[in-house]
Amino acid sequence: MPSDPHAPRDDVQAATPAVRHIAKSAARRGLARDAARVLGPALTIGAAIALALALADRLIGPGIHWGWLIGIPVALATLVAIVRIATIRRGPVHATWTVDRALALDERLSSAVSLAHRATTDPFAQLAVEEAESVARTVNVRRAIPMHFGKWWYAWPVVAAAAIAIGILLQPMRLLADHIAIEQARLEEARRSDATAAIDEAIDAITPAPEETPIDDPTIADAAEPPPELIAPEEREALEQIRKQLAQGERTPEEARSEAANVLGDAAEAREQRAEETRAQEEALRKLLESMPQSAPGDNTAGNRATQDFGRALRDGDLERAAKALEELQQQIEQMNPEQREQVAQELDDLAKELEQAAQDSAEQREQNAEQAIEDLRDRGLSEETAQDIAQESDPDAATDALKDQGMDEQSARDLAERTAEAQREREAAEQAERDAQQLADDLKQSADEAREPERQQKPEPNQQESDPTDGAQQQDNKAPTEQQRDQSQQDQQQQQPGDGQPNKQGDAKQPSNDPGKQPGDSKPRPDQQSPGQSPDGAKGNQSAKPDEQGQPTTDPKGAPKDGRPAQQPQDAQGSSNSPDQREENEPTGATNDSNTPGENPGEQENSGQAPGGKQQPNNGTPSNGAQPKPGEQPEGPAPFDQQPPQDGGGAQPPENAPPGGAPGQPKDTAAPAPGQPAQQQPDSSGDPAGQSTPPNNPNSPGSGAGDGNESPLDNLHKRLQKMSEQHDNASRDQRAADALRKQQQQLLDQMTPEQREELMRLARNRQIEQGDPEDRATTPFDARRPGEHLGPQDVAGQVDNPNPAPRQASGDAPAQNIHQELVDRREEIRRAIEEKRVPARYRNIEEYFRRTAEDAQKNTDAAPTPAETPAPNAPSNDS
């Protein structure tokens, strides 16, 4: 009976064990034979495709890894074969039918599988199953279903091995590609990676770690502050931007290295310049202090010894030792009696006067040097304005460019510019030293006032500042003792005359009062002179000492008359060298005289209108520190040393005989206005206009200064001396930072290959060409004449370009008008040649030469007499 190949799967489970085993073994072996039959051709095709891809890649590119070239085609072929095998898979009934046909069993096994489910009910089916069971014990499945791999299984390993060999052994030849461009791209990528790594290394090297100091500085080794940065934030941002542009391909490696090295070099140069300026200022201040006259030794008291030690250290220029001596004096002054305190105060006043006189002498010498520098430049043929600009220039490069624009050759301009810039830097350092000396003098005056009346300079208690105000009656009771003390101090002042035991130095003579009815030495203002909003006693609600309480006369800070009366000069700041005529000459027409406000600091009043040494300065309409005085208040004095904004020569008042444009080292826009005209307010260092940035607490008020508002003048002087003594350490720190930056710059350039160095030099030459820099360029004579013209060496280009040239005449017969016109034509031809790029732009001085020559020729033409007309020859007579 024929069997059904598509019998249900459950029939196999109903068959006898032997038949069931044969069916499952035959099914598995049949699946393996189908897999071998399908997979062999698929692998061969995949290996052939891989071989073709590997060969093409190695010949023409793009150079893919051999694993991808071979693995992907073989994997795809295997996947296709597996899908095909899954679709042709057959069951156990078909497997037994295959065994019956192979062994000629007359379908015994397949019939038993098909009839196994009816064996219990059908005798015929039971007989067929028993017969198949006996036959199944003798069946060999391996012989019935043999494995045949075929020739494909010999082909695909060979093809795959060839593809692998080509991928590994052969390098990409890229026969259709540009080998030069590929090699350049590879080298470019390598250089880009090296440049990026070098810039990153430089950034990391100049970035200090939080736990260490970047430079060996013993002064900050134990400081609680974080270590200083070697570069400024904007410089670090520039390096980061260069690295980012390099990574994005916007810059070449050579340009990136060059720009990064320039940034490091500029940063190092800035710190070197700052260190040099700091050293110059320190040296100028030391020379100024050493120029102070040596005082005669006094008695051997404790206070006098401390004061003399302080004075000697100050005159020696040793600010650190002076600060220590002042600290010792502060400790001793509390145990002194009034006579000793007065002696110490007098010594401090003398030191202040000596400082002012030394600053004045330095200012006069500086002005003379500036005038001499301008005169030397004028002797070289420069105009007044140009000589002033170059003399005030502290940058040698800018001065060199300015001199080259005036027609001077490169080397001469460079030498002269370096000398001029060095002299200007010395003058700027001297000017800063004068300002520092004046600030020290002001602090010395305030310290002298504190030494006389130390109890008035005591720090207020915190509970006094935060306590609630008392009623009016209690306030009036508090004012009464103050008025009594002030009246008593005024009586003592009137009794104190020259020759009564107090030294009468030059310039200490009492000046008569401006107001009628006031006695000499009486500094109490009249009620009609008091500022609005102030009580008659002048109290301001603070603990500051008052000039009239200290026995010191009050003066007008400007020192100028208000209603036509003579100005009252400060007694301790105005020397005898300033005569009334000199003071009248120094006073501008527009100066005003405000009545003195009680409670203001004497040091402010004496300094607010005085130059170093007590010299009266012209008032520009604003106080010296750039803040407008409010009604009822006096102008503030100079800012403390640590609060003073940096000034480039613009902070000092110009002298009376200063040339137009301001004193040397001072910008033109800060020059003093004409007398009687209001001064234009200049912005301060913070960018605010003058008069709008006055702090709430006056730094020069009593009890304030270089430090906190509650500190005494002696404390402020001590802090100022310490601040000034740190200049040497600051200069050393800047120099070490500059050395570290130079080292990183050199390392950045040393890592360049010879090819990169050559490329960098090429870029530098191109930049010089673009900027018109004649350095490192070979120059040849330029001939602007067109070729083919039969001209001699004496013929100029103007005759070639001019379509109607004038006939040349002998030099003795050429009229002046023709010479002038010819010079004008030559100048026009040179200008046209520059515009048409036939000559470099730096030859513009040729055009300037012709312009000046033409102007001189025109002047000579106007001054020359008109030549007499030549008489016409007689007509021939008829007789002849």
C-alpha cells in the first residue's frame, strides 16, 4: 500500500521504538545533507565576491580593512543559505520514505509510520507495524542517506584564502587617486594632531594646580590665596580658541603654533614690561627718598629714637625697615606725654615737608628733561606737535613708526626711538614716584595730627555706631564739651608764636586771615561761611578729629580767592619760596574759594590744591581725585596707594610752562583748560565720569586712608609703606612668570619639524609683505618707465607718462614757474604709481618729498622778482 509522505507528525510518536529511532536519525541526516548541498555554493559565491572587493580596494582604494571586505560577503551568503535550508526542511515520514527507497524495503518503514495510529483496531495495520519493527533493527541510516559535499566545498576555501591574502599582503595602491594629495592629507593630519597636543601641553603647563604654586616664590609659599595665574583669562581664552579652530580645520598647524607662540610671547612681554616698570618706579622712589636732606640728630629720648629710625629708613629708601620703625613708634606713642608727642608730630611734619620738597624738585627736573627731549627732536627737523607726540611715546615700536613716517631710515629711527622711549619711561616712573611721595607726605601730616591728639583718633566702638540716636537735649549736652575744647585749643594756638620753644621752620609763618575781624590763628569760620546743612559746631556725627580742635588753622583747599580777597595759604605746606606773586600766577581765573567746613581733615585741605612740595596747581574745575565736591564738603585728597587707579602720566597737573597738549607723559585730552574755562570731566579708571564715582566713605577722612575706614592715620601710613615695599616682590613674581611663559613658547617652537619651521618662515614673510615691512626683503632699484622707450638714465618716469612733456631746459635758463610745475607733475606721477601698485606703498615718502619740494619752489617763485622783458630785435631796414 502506498504511503502518504505528508502523514501527521504524531504518527511517529505512535510507531514502535525501532521505527521511531530510524525516522528521527534519517530526518537529522537528511537535514545535514541538504545543508551541505545548499551551503557549499553559497559560500563559494560569497568568497568570490569578497575576493573581488579586496582586489578592487587594494588597487583603487579607499583602503578598507580586509576583515570587513571578506567577512561581510561571506556572512551574507551564509545567511541566504540558512534561509534556504529552513524552507526545504522535511519531516520524519519523508525521512523513512527516503530510507525505504534507498534500501529497497518496499515502503515497510514508511507504511508502519503511517499506520501506527490504527494498529490497535486494524489487524492489517498491526501486521505491518510488526513487520517494520523487525526490519528496522537491520537498517543502516548512514548507508541509506550518505553525505555528499561536492566540488563547491573545495572551491570556496581556496577563494576565501585568496581574498584574505590580498587584503593582508597588498597595500592600497589607489591607482586612480592623487598620491601627492593623499600623502599631504596624511601629513597634515599628523601635524594637526601634534600641534593640538603641543598647545594642550602648553595650556596645562601654564595652568597652576590648586594645591601647588606655579613659580618658586617664597613670599607666597604660605599664603592662603590661590596661586596666581601665569596668563590672563583673555589670553587663555585666545589659546583655547586657537586650539578649537585647529581642531575644526580653520587654521593650519603652522598657523596655530605660530599664533599660540605669539600669544605666549605677548603675555611674557607684558609681564616683563610690567616688571620693568615696577622696578623703574621702585628705583625712582628710592632715588627720590634718598634725595631728602638728612636732619640733625635730636635728643636721645625713646620717642625721638623711634622717629629718627623711621626718618633714616625713609631717607635710605628702605620702606620695609621704615614700616617696622613706624610700627615700633606706634607702640611707644601711647606711653608718651604731650611734650614728647608734640616732638614726634613735629618730626613727622618735617619729614612730610622734605618729601614734598623732594617731589617738587623731581617734578621740576622731569619737566626740564621733557622740554629738552622735545627740543632735541625739533632740532632734527620735526614739527612741534610731532616732537611732543614722539617724546611722550613710551613704546619704541610706535615711536619708530612715527619717525619712519617722517622720512628717517630704519636703523636711525630705531636707535632714536629706543632712547626716547627709555627716557619717557624714566619720566613716567619719576612721576609715579612723585605721586607716591605726595601720598606719603599726606599720610605723615595726618599721622602728625594723630600724634598730637591720639585720643581723637581712637577707633569707635561697634555699639556706638549701632546705637540709637539720643534726644535733642542729650545731643546738645554732648556738643558742649567739644565746643569748650575747641575754644581752649584756639586760645593755645593764639599764644603759640615763633620763638616760644616750637621750631619755626621755613614756610611755617602764620598767614593773616582772609576775613575781617578774625585774629591770626583763629580758624573758626563765621556763621555765614558755614556750609548748608551743618551745625555751627561743625560736627558730622562721626568720631573724626576736627582741625580747629587740634589747634590747626583751616585753609581753603584750592587756595584761590573767592571774593577778591587774598588767598589764605596753608602754613605747614606752603614754603617761603612761593611768593605772593608766584601764588597769584599759579591761580587760575576760574578757581573759587569755598569756606572751610569744620570736621574736615587738614591733610586733605593742604594737599587738595597743592603740587608736590607745596607748589600751587591750577584747578581744572574738579578736585584732584576726579570727584565733584558736594555742598558743604571739601574736595577729597589724592586716593590711597592701594586704591589709586593706574595713571599713564595723566594724573599729574601740567606745569605753567607746559607745551600745548599737556605735560610729557600726559595725554592731550587731559591737558588743563584755559584760565576761566570749565574743565571737561574725564572718566576715571572704572569708566565712570569724574564726579560720579565718589565712594560713600572718604578714604582720606580722619581715621581712614590706605586701609579700613576705622583705622588710624598711623595704621594707614604703615599699610601704605608695606604696600610700597612689596614692589620688589611683585617685579620678581612678574619676571618669573614671564620666564615660564618664554619657556613654554620656546618648547612650542622647538617641537616643530624642519618642514614646519620652513612653512612658518614662509608665513612670516608673507605677513611682512602684506604689512609692507621692509625687513628681511631684498630690494632692487625700481624703474617705472615703460620698456621700449629710448630714454637715458637721467630721464624720469614722468616724461614717459606725460603725453605732452614740456621741453627740458638748461638749469640756468629754466624759469621758476616751470620748475614748480615739473615738481607738481612728478608728485602726481608718483601718487598714480602708488595707486596702480607699480611701486610699494612704503615709497609714499617719495611723494611727500616732491610735495615739500614743490611748496619750497612755489615760495621761491613768489619771492623772486619778475624778469625784465627782452627787447624785440629791430626790423631789417629797406636799405639793407
